[in-house]
Amino acid sequence: MSEIQNLNPACIWKNFYALTQVPRPSGHLEKVQQFLLDFGQKAGVEVFKDPADNIVMRKPASPGMENKKGVILQAHMDMVPQKTPESTHNFETDPIQPWIDGEWVKAKGTTLGADNGLGVAAIMAIMEDKSLKHGPVEALITADEETGMFGANALPAGELNGDILMNLDSEHWGKFVIGSAGGINITATLDYQEVDTDPEDAAVKVTVKGLRGGHSGLEIHEGRGNANKLLVRLVREAIEECEARLACWQGGNMRNAIPFKAEAVLTLPKENVAALKELAADWLEDFTDEFKGIESGIEVICEDVETPKKEIPVEIQDNLINVIYGCHDGVVRMIPSYPNVVETSSNLAIINIGEGKSMIKILARSSREDMKDYIVKTLESCFNMAGMKVETAGSYGGWDPNPDSEILHLLLKEYKDLFGEDGIIQVDHAGLECSIILGKYPHLDVVSFGPTMKSPHTTTERALIATVEPFWTLLKKALEDIPEK
């Protein structure tokens, strides 16, 4: 694992390795916050935790560069906790196990946390390096970005002093992001009174798994399978053809991750169990053909389980199945002026049904406020027809592109000078904290860039080694050449 510390540039990889050894899943950040506070003190820079649980560091300008515009380097400290079915990893206590696989750094059985650990590691490298030339530099390392951008949303006004914000949370080297989508969390709930199960019935747990999952912003347009949407098709037919009843359902675990696994326990007459298993085999064949070229490891598994004493009433069951079936998932439309970029989407992320309670969680995104409102009302209408209570939270606006950005054009020029090719200007569908920070500090000149990562929010997350060194070279050069005030 520690071999990644020998990669170049060592200043980033050693810091990233140190981060992998500190548990930092969203919602459990006490250890990484203390780690960063201790690091800042050791590096000899000003460091503190603000009222929003963000970590802020400040490094004074190099001698003679005091008149440079101030730069804020921004990344988030938390990571998405996903693991393979066979993994026993505890994200709250266990270190990540990174390893080198050819040209990539990966993790054993879990997400890697390069999103956004590599950005944090680069900030750490800037803060501790006494040889660099730069104007005033601040670091803003935000809390709980992955679950609702809570650190950015609660960022105090007047805390930051800089003129330029460089967000280091982009995943495609050579692309410079100048805009991103807004988003909103949608939660639908319904309580119900369970009914007794027929004691003569059998029970089967049906699981759909082996899907790729993925980032619900960056990869929502790729047509990957959503385990909840696949499972509902099988369950509905099992109810219609096998006299099945729904006892419980669990699918997905993160709003911003496309769910790769979902399972439901069905009760049914013993004589229909064989028919259910045949039905599952047929659906597996259909799913495999339907997602050919996109998904390669789909599994549909039926397991005989102990018959639960309670199940969902028929009317509630049918309403829930209908709402899962009818709920929009995936792309709503692309941006007309950027036809290769998703404008509006929704991710049917989490379903928990059982013991008298049902909850469905969705993350909807759009770069237009009116279309964000449209998808919210679309989903509300669907859930309301099932009698569900709908609540929204964590809304944040999109980041409007500024093609005349001074820092953007500086980076593009230096990218061309250093590497002999043109950088690409990009607008992302993934939500970035830039829009929220801009809402509090509207004077900032903002751009986002970073080394290449693939499949964030999944257990196949990986960082492309060859892109980290040029990223570091460009970051240092840009800091040296920041214009004066």
C-alpha cells in the first residue's frame, strides 16, 4: 500500500497516502479534521476549524509577492463510502488500502477517496513547501460535500480573503470547468400498518447486483443500470404472476451514487417459488441483453429465507411499486447550447421499505433553476399519487459559466505553454461547491481543474498516475504567475 508514496510527485502522493489512513466517510469527519489541524500546525501555517466544520489554512505570500491577488485553493475532506459485497471494511475505523495497478491507483474492495483526496493532498503540498513562489494563499477544505455540501452551505461570510478560487475537485485532466449544475435532495416517505403474513407462505429474497453504479452527475448519461429500477420490474411481475407480496426492500446507499445493488423479500405460496425463480432467470437474461455493452456483471439471485411475520398491505404495496416504476430516473434533457452536457437529471438513489415505514431518496440536478423546479414537481406529482409525503432539502444553485474569467485564461495559456496542447473548457453536470461559495463571495474569479479519475463513488474508483505530476506543475506555475491586484 505504501508504495504509492514513491510515485511522482512525492509531495502529493505521500499526503494522499496519509489521508487514506484516516477514516473520513461523509458524516464522520472528526478524525480527518484533527489530522488536518495537526498538519497545518506542523507546516507552520495558520489553521483553524470554522463554525461549519470546514478546515481553513492561510499561508502568507512569498517575499516580494505580497501584491499578488489572493488565491483560495478549495477541496472537500469527505469521501463516498462504497465497498464490494465481500468486503468487511468499516469506513469509520479502517484505513483505505490503496494499491498500484499499472497506470492507475486503486483501492482494495472500496472507494479510493481520490475524490477529493488528491485535491486535499495538493493543498497540503502547497502549504508545507517553503520553496514555492506565490502570493497570499488560503485553503478551504470543506465538510460533507458528498451528502449535501453542508460545509459550503454553512460557510461564514467574511471568512475568506482571496480574489481567485481554484477548486481542485474535477476529474478530467486538461479540462477546465467554468460551470456546473445545481441540485436538490428529494425525500418521499409513507408510514403504514403492517399486516400478518400467511404462515403457510414461503419467502424469497431477490437481489439485483453486479451493476457498475457510478457518479450520478458525471455518469448519469451513460445509460448504466439502476438496481432499484431493474428490481421493480421483476417484483411487479412476481406480484402479478406468482401471487407474491412485498415484505421489505433495500436498495442503494448514497444519493449521489447510481445504485448498483437492491434487494427485496417477497412472500408467496410455496407452490409458486419455482415459478418465481424461473421468472428471475428470465429477467436476468433480459437485463443482460438490454444492457449489453454497458453492464457486464449483472446478477439476479433468489435465496430462500425465513418467512417474515409481517408484510406490506396490498394497497400500499401496489402504490409503492407503481411509484418506483413511474419515478423518473436518469437524464431529463441535455443543455441546448452544449448538447453533449446533461442539463437536468434525477437519480433514484435509495429505497428503504419495511417495518411500517417507506422512504425513497433522490438527488435531482439541473443547470437551470426552472428545470430544477420542473423535475422536483414531476417527482412530487408521482409520489403524491401514492399518498407519500415529499420533502426537499439541500438545494443549491448552478454555477453560471464565465468564459471571460482571468484565471481561466491564465491556466489555458500556461497549459498550452507547458504541455503543447490546448486545454478544454467544460461545463459539468456534476455539482461543485463553486456555485455555493460564489453565492457568498460573488466577487471571486473561479475555475475548477484536477488530475484524471475514473468511476468516483464506486469500488472501481481509480486515479490516473500520469496526470498527477502535470497537474502539480500547472498548479505551481499558476500560483507563481497570478496577476497583481
